[in-house]
Amino acid sequence: MNHSETLFEQAQKYIPGGVNSPVRAFKGVGGTPIFFKHAEGAYLYDEDDKRYIDYVGSWGPMIVGHSNEAIKQALHKQIDLGVGYGAPTAIETEMAKKVCELVPSIELVRMVNSGTEATMSAVRLARGYTGRDKIIKFEGCYHGHVDSLLVKAGSGALTLGVPNSPGIPASLAEHTITLTYNDSEGVRKAFEELGDQVAAVIVEPVAGNMNCIPPVPGFLETLRKVCDEHGSVLIFDEVMTGFRVSLGGAQGHYGVTPDLTALGKVIGGGLPVGAFGGKREIMEHISPLGPVYQAGTLSGNPLAMTAGLTTLNLISEEGFHDRLTEKTETLCEGFRQAAEKTGIPLTVQSAGAMFGLFFTDEPEVSRFDQVMNCDVERFKAFFQGMLKEGVYLAPSAFEAGFTSAALSDEDIAQTVAAAERVMATL
Ligand code: PMP
């Protein structure tokens, strides 16, 4: 037994499934999850001291790479000052100002502790603001484990085959309408029928929890239009795409402006952080300004704000996203060429610094049913082969991959060479 196997066995005695978040259990790919003890730059090191080039980045936050020196120094300094006070601090305002500057649709922002809290609070706010109950989401999109949103969800829920979770009252789930991602016509029809009952449409502006599916031209624009026509709130869940698809998120990249935005991952620089914000008129309904209740013991805590703000400052450097997008495209092109050389049908899609590999004959994957028709068994074999080669991909065929600024050209070349060797065995 290697160290990961021993540790996993022990973990299962005390932790359900041995993990604190289900997709980590490797159920989607088989085998034993790798236990890590150290990370630096583009690399993860497991308990047996094996090195992996990392394309998970702690599921998104590590956009500047692991153990970044500036973030570490800032955290050490804050630790010496105290790790939390449960009272206002200057850095919270600095963080809020930075977010409002980077994402202009956000006029007021509230910090929370996870992406789940961000979407949950945004949905409650939209319902409180409009006085309506119904929300529209899209099949295969994941917005955290919020009761109302865990209906036909993506990510771990999809990987484990439980997109609709037990434990959610039918009387609540009935207010969630699920439509097909990238189907503008379906959205228009739903609004013709139910438009005046719809509090909010919530969408991943690039879907990253059913692999990586960019919006087709006109889709996000249609959402904006129908929400305007029917007085519904448009929520972009940019937990994954925020500060990653571009500095201004997917909304900056595609030029469509939501009313509310949910943020997470990058905004915390690896610490537990989420945020939601948007139009002042709507955000003023949140407590203590308004009647929609929302709170958090650790919200805005100085360690999390320090890691997050330092990350946002680092990625605001001129050309950061252009360089990272270029790196991502080089990697994607490498995967395509490896597939071509080995005769493996593969479609590779990306948006900014996120990407997805689809083992399929379809030249473009834009719909959920196409995702479900991809060859999951082949993905599993590819994943395991890459793991042996020292490349850590997301352990699920339904999760987007993430790149970081710490990846060197050499890392990318090594990844592509490994991919070619593994594909030759598939
Ligand atoms: N929304 C999206 C788009 C996500 O990808 C995730 C997490 N992968 C969440 C919300 C939930 O965030 P968290 O896991 O921090 O609660």
C-alpha cells in the first residue's frame, strides 16, 4: 500500500467516504484519491513525494499558482495581527472597492465564505426583491449545494449520478424550473408561459460543471432580454469564471451585464471566500439596509480577505489574463495534436483560463445531451494514465480544467507529451 491508500483507509473510518467534498473520492474515475502534503507553483506533491503538474488548482482558486510568495507574506503578516475580530476591518472595504472596480456591474458587494453561500444569498435576495418564488436554472449547471439549486445539477452531483438530491422538499424544488443550456428558444418559451412568476434566472456564463461549455452567441443576450422584459433578476454565477475567463469575468468577456453576480474561488486566493453583489437598487434590500436577511460569523475575515485581495492585485497586472489565456490555448492545441496523432476522437474547448476535454466525435459540444454522450470510460482511462505520468487533472469527466500562471512552457510541453503517450494506449 502506498501512503495515499493507507490514509484513505483511515479517513473512511471517521469521514463519510473519507472526504469532505464528494468528487474528491475518485468515484468518477476509480482508484484511490491521492493525498497531498505540499504544493508549490504549478506542482502538487503527494504523501509519497511524487510530483504532479496541477490542472485543478484547488478547483479554481490557485490562478497564480500554489504557495505564492506575496500571498504567503501577506498572510503571515495578518496572522501576527490576529486571525479575526468579527467586526469591521479596513481590508474589507479595500476588497469591496477592488471587486467593484474589476466587475463594473457590481455596485455593492457582500462577502461570504463559499460559492454556495454566494448563490444561495443571491437567490434569496432576488426572491425578496421581486416578491416572486420561481427561479430558472439550466441542466448540468452547478451552483453549490443550495436546496433550490440542487435540481438537475452538474459537477459532483452529475459525477455521482445524483443530480437531484434526496432531502429537498418537493414543495421547494417545484419552484425551480430547469431548462436546456444554450437553448435560447426554450428560455423564450418558458418566459412566455411563466415570465411574471420568475424571480431570477441563474446561469454559469461559461458552464464549467458539465466539462467546459462556452455560451453560444445570443444565449446570454437572450437571458438579459427576457429578464428585462419580465422584471426578473439575472444572476451570473461567476464562482468559477470570475477573474478567470477574463479579469472582468465572463461578463467582461462576453459583454452581457447581469443584475447580480455570485463569486468564489479566485476571490479567496485559496481561503474560504465567496461574494455576491450587483445593482445598488437590488443590493439595498439586504440586511441591515433592507429586510432580506443574510449574515456570517466569519464573513470578511481578515485572513481570507488578505489572500483574496493579494490574488486580485497580482492578477490585475497588465497582460496577466492575455498570457494565461495564451498558455491555456497552447495546452489545448497540444491536446488536439496528441489526439490527432494517436487517432483518438477528442474535442477540446476553452474560455480564458479554463478548458475541457471531450472524448467524442462531435466537433463542438454546446449542449448537455452531447456531454452525456461522451466516452466517460475513455476519460477514466486517460485520467488514470495521466496520473501515472504525473499530471493531475480533475477526477471527473464533468469538471472543467484550470490553468495557472505558474505553469511553464516546459510544464505544458511535458503535459502534452504525456497525453500523447497515454492516448496511444487508449
Ligand atoms: N457555483 C459554481 C459555478 C461552482 O463551480 C461552484 C463550486 N464548484 C459553486 C457555485 C459552489 O462553490 P463552493 O464549493 O465554494 O460552495
